[in-house]
Amino acid sequence: MEILLSLVERYQTILRYGAVGAISTAIDLVILRVLMKKTNLPTWASVAIAFLCGLANGFLLNARYTFAIDATAWRYTKYFLAAGVGLLMTEGIIYLFHKRLKIMGAFPAKLIAV
């Protein structure tokens, strides 16, 4: 038991980072599913909104819980710009598999992108 507690303490930051990432991904996927089922938004808009919700959650939780830093507007801007590459890649994967090749729905394509 002591060994396990020692490992958790030693790797606390990475464990928290992973937990925040899992929670943020879940938020992204749940919001995407709701938007796709309950609205008539275009797929790209639903994906972007869900992604941004997960992104904001990840930023705020990591700032406060994982790294204990101030969640300033400048930090969020830098975080958002870096994550924007991920959003573009996600949109591209969904476009390719769902719209272009038509081999799967948008939600399974999103799961591949994740």
C-alpha cells in the first residue's frame, strides 16, 4: 500500500492532467452528441462548439487543479491557439470520413479524431 501511495504522490501532476483530459474529452463528446441529436446545426458547428466546451473545461481545471496557476486571458489565448490545430485536425478527419468518403457517421469519425 505504501508503494502505491508513493507512486500516486510522485506522479500526482500527470495523473491529474490525465483525469482532466478524460473529463474534458467526455464533455466534448456528450455535448457533441446532444447537439447532433437535438439541433439542426451543421456538423462542423456542432463539432466546434463541443470542442470549445471541452477546451475551456480543460484549461480551467488544469490551471486550478493540476498546475495551480492563474487562469488569465493571455494564458487562455495561447492555450486556445495551440489547441486550434487540434480543432482543425478534428474537423478535417470528420470531413474526410463522414462527408467526403461517406464511410461513417460524424460521431464515429469524431471518436477516431479523439
